[in-house]
Amino acid sequence: MNGDAITEVLRRHSLRVTPQRRAILQAFRGTGDEHLSAEEVASRASVTVPNIGRGTVYATLAELTELGLLASVGNAEPIRFETNLAAHDHFRCRLCLRLFDVELGGPELRKRRSLPGFRIESIAVEADGICASCQDYQRGLRDGAAQALSMPSLAQEDFDGLSCVRLDSPVGELALVASTDGVVHLAFSEHADFASLIARARARRGAVAARGRLTELTASLEDYFSGSPVPLTDVIDWRMLSSDQRGALLSVQRIPWHGSCSYEQLDSTLDPYACGRLMGCNPLPLLIPCHRVTCGSERPEVYVGGTERLHALWALEDG
């Protein structure tokens, strides 16, 4: 690509025509069979711009690839290492970025295929897509969110001794539930048990100590919605959850403000579907920030309180 053509292409994509961008594009000789590494591009570009930095080269290559001016080929970061030295195929999940050993026929192709002039010593096929675990997690997340809308989290026999309160918040009405030992449940207005919880709140039933827990929770939520990065420190009554559920939710509770964690990195014994379902019907949203749990590199759009609330929480914490 000559200088005039490079100038035209950069301007067409609203990019400034800098010496660095020109040098990087000129590093490609214009033949479609070139596959240059970033190091090779840097070496060629340095002939024109001797002080070009490798950081500039990497950033510009990423920029040009995103705009569709270049294509990238090969494994994305992170590079993975393994002890299996036998020829085998891989599946790479584009969400969690994990590699899985699979059988796609790569080793068998060596027996059946030849390329004139080339000596094939090994063939390994790599497929890209979404792994079974990430699909299971996403399915569980959807099912859990649907469950929160259709099935009460608390059975009638669980209400003995519990106190409820209604709270107006920036994300709509909330129903808060506590026992004398701690907070039990937080429901959004669309949830299946919201109406019954509000009715109990009006009746002011429940232990005095439980109402004290709710007063403390209300103050903490007000701090949270004011933009406080301090985690909600209210004591949670975990008795209505299994040990596996507690482990997963405790791990989520440790994700800091501005932070995120992919589901497979949680300290959890739950399988991906069960983990997704628990996040989807999280009985204590906000206190347990499931909106910070990702599916690999993707922020799922499914949330126990709905997409609009999810975006509001992201805006609150990302701002």
C-alpha cells in the first residue's frame, strides 16, 4: 500500500495520519499471503520511524484490527500451556477463554491430506465458540431470573419471626426481610413474593430485633445508592440456604466495588447451571452483588432485578 492510499484509508476511517500509523501500514507489502507478528511489524516500521515504541505498535494494530483494516489470526491472549504433548485438537471458548481438548479429526487429516511442495508434520484443529459450561451458566441464569418472577423465595412456614419493611430506592420499591440473626431476603417489586412481603411490612409483624436489622440495612442501602464504595456490611442469616449456595454467594460477596469475577472463578462447588440459576434468583441482591459476576469476558444482560436495574447498578458503580 503506497503513501497516498494509506492516507486515504486512514482519513476514510476518521483517523489522524500520523507517521506511526503510516509506518505500521507500510510494513505490509500488500501481498495477501503475509502473516506478520507484532514484532515483525515493529521491526519494519522502525526503519521509517526509528523511535516507534512497541506499545504504540501493539495499540495501533489492535485499533486497525477493530476497524477492519487488518485481520488477526491465531490464539488470543492469554496463551495457554499444557503437559499433553501428543497431537490433539482444541476448542477455545470466546467467553471464558478456556481451552478444551476435543476430537475434531486433526491428527487424522495428516493421513488423508497433502499439500504439494509442503511436508506436513502435524495437524491440529482449533474450534472457537462458546463452551458447554458457559452455555449451562447462561441457561441457569435465565431460568433463575424467571423463577424469581414466578416462585416465592420464602415459604409461608418460613415467615415465623421474620420482619419486613418497604423501601423506596433509586431502582424502585424494595421489600426487605430479616430475622433476629440477620437479613434473609431482598425482593424487587416484580418478584413473586413482593406483595406478600409488603403486606407483612404493613402489619409490622416480627421480632423487635429483626426490625432493628432492617433499620441498619436501610441505612447501608442509602449509603450504597449515594455512591459509597464501602461494601454492605449487614449480617446475613444464611440458614435458609444450602452449604453449596452459601459458598458461592460468599464468594460473590467478596467481589469489590468496580470489580468483577467470572462464574467459573468463584469459590463454588456448584455446577455451572446451578451457579447460574442461583445468580439469577439471588435471594439477597445488592447485599450479594451478583451484578458483578460475568460469564467470562461477557457481562450477561440477565439479572434477578431485570435489565434496566442491572444497567443502573453498572452506571452507579462504573461512574
